[in-house]
Amino acid sequence: MNNRPRLFEILAGLLATQFIVFGLAIYMLNEPTRIVEAQAQTLSIQIDDAMTLYAENCSVCHGLAGEGIGATPPLDNPALQSMAYDDLAKTIARGRFDTAMPAWSKEDGGPLSDYQISELVALVQSGDWNATQDRVVNLGLAPLVPFTTEPDPALLAEVAKLPDGATLQTAIGIYAANCVACHGADGLGTGIAPALNDPAVREKTADELTRTVTFGNPGTLMAGWDNTLTAEEIDAMVTLVLRWDEVPTGILPAPDVPIPTTAESIALGADLFSANCSRCHGPEGQGTPRAPALNVKAFLTDTSDQAIQQIITQGVPGTAMPTWGDRMTEADIQAIVGFIRQWEPTAPEVAVPTRPGGGGPPWMRNTTNATASGSTQQMNANVQGQGQGQGQTQTPAWWQTLDWRILLLITGGLSVAFTLIFMGYEALRNKKPKDATPS
């Protein structure tokens, strides 16, 4: 009987050891999966941050989804995805000499930290460019410039009659395919690049212009075209710039480029339209006595997104259409344009205007508003559902979250508890009652 306490202590120790071994086994089996999941979660966070950085800093040159604009190379490129991390980080941090790629590292005068540069590297190598495009659009930072255009055939035929007309025709085709994105229709410039169809530019010498086209202009978005165009094509472009005043106006019109949209931007546009536009144009754009219908085939077919944006931004002089450019951001206006454009597939041939304030029988008033509100809520629900499907990870099971140190603490505590219980039990069992003293 005297060996029983010792036996219980041994059993308790063996039990505790088994718990420790079991805990370590679970940890060892789960550790590779835990590491992979932790790495994937960290990468997801980095890419999510990088998409915003890209929208704010890179999309103006590299495009909505890393497709590249003009001579600026695409980032959605297998060669970059397989590029060594250090080489890619160095390119972003320090820029590239003799190109339009500036230095982005704070150490080199840029705005980004080393960690932010590492996030952009993760985006280039592992990012989802479709999701990146949605982020750019939702932030209202889409580079709304015409990427390509087609020369007017009739006017292009007239150019052939000019001296050395074939060279000018060649240059116009090159400009339409490569330069209109930045320098605008008819070479009249955009918000990101100056006009080439300008008397001040024509005062420059052919050598100066050739050097600029060939090697670019440091400190600007003008990249060198020597790796894209041949020497003969560069000479043709210089000829066009020097003789642009001879080219008929309208030969390079601005193309009808739809404003990019997402479910989130359309939902925002629906809310903004309901709050600011529906009183005059009707809850569903069907028009009222105050303002014409927008949800009608004739308007949506004949009016480009750029024209609608200009109308909203600048208003229409001499009408009740006010200027909204000083009340809304460009992103808000683009969201409204996207919302209006989504009516086009189902737009009626003839709109039936409504009276301001929801005219009609009482049971029909505000019905459209409720429908619009419901559709907006559905859009928001869809956006949230997409976010849950793309940007969030599933919650792991409870046993996957257990840390091996917690298991050790539990098994150690159980071992001590068992030992104390058995020792107390034996002490009470072996304790002899005191002899009663006579009174």
C-alpha cells in the first residue's frame, strides 16, 4: 500500500507526457499548413494595399489593369512576373535612366517607403489585374484618355494630295495607334501631355524633335520611342509635327471610349443620381417637364460617355442644367455617367415624362424610387458578396488556431492538477484519526 502514491505519481507523469507528445504531434502536422495560410494572408494584405498604391501612382502611365499606355510598357507581363525580386524592387525604387520611369523610393526623392515598394512588387508578380482595374475605377482614378483612334478616311485621302502626302499618311496612322492616348485628338493635347499641333512646337528644329521622339523627355511622361518605332517612322512623325497646320482638322477624332465601371461605381452612381438628378430627369431618367429624358434610345445611342461627362461637369448654358463640376468630384460624375449608360440595353424608343415630385396615382408614387433603392441595395449586396469571395479568407476551424504553447500549458496544468489530486487523496487516506481523550 505504501507504493500506491508513487504509482499514481508515475501514472500522472506518463499521462502528462502523453498530452505533451500529442500536442506536439498536432502542432507538427498543422505547422506546414499554418505557414502556407499565414503567407497567403500576408500576401493578400500586401496586394490589397498595393492596388491602392497602383491606382494613386501608377495607373496614369501603365493603364487601368497594367496593360500599358503608349510607349509605357505593360506590367501585366509574364517576364515581370518571373523577374527576380531584387531587380524589380530596384527598378521601382530608383526608376530607369533615360525613360519616363521615375524613382519612387524616399531615399531617391520619391514618395514610397521600402515596404510600399515591396507591396508593389507583390502586385506585379502575384496580383489580380482585374481586381486592380476595379480598384482604380472605384477610386475615380481611371486614366480617361483615348487609347487609340481611327483617322477619318475621307480626310486621310485628302492628305495624300499634299506634298510628300504618303509620309504624312504614315505618320497619322502611327499617331492614331500610339500617340493619341497622351497628346489627344488632332494633336491638341490632354491633361497629361502637351499639344503637338501647336505653332510653338513647329518652331523647333527637326533635330530637336527627332531627339525628343527618339530618347524621350526626362522628367516628364514622354518616353523614348527608339525601341518601338523605326528611324523612318520617327522621321515621319517629325514631319507630321512640323507640318501639322497643313493637315485637315478632324482627321484624328477622339474615339468613343466607354467610362469603365464596376458594380460598386454603378451603385454609387445610382445613389448620386437619385439624390441630385432624379428631381429634374425623373427617377428612372424618363424625363420631366423640367428636363429631357436620359433613359431613351436616341440620347444614349448618339451621346458618348465623354459627352455626358462634359454636360454634367460644365452644365448647359441657357437651360436649367447647372454646372456640377464644382459640386462633385470627377469620380462622382463618372459614376453617374456609368449609371446612366447601363440603361442603354433596355432604353425605350420613346420616353414617357413624369411630373416632378412623383406625379400619377397615389399608389404609383415613389414606386420607382423604391425600386431604384432596392436595386442599389442589391448592387451593394453583390459588391459585398464579391468582396467576401475575393478579398476575405474562410475562418479556420478552432483546432487550427490552437498554438502549441497553449497545448503545452494545458497538458502541464493537467499534470500538476492530477499529481496534486492523487497526493491529496493519498494523504487523506493514510491520515490516522487522533485518539479521543477522556473528559
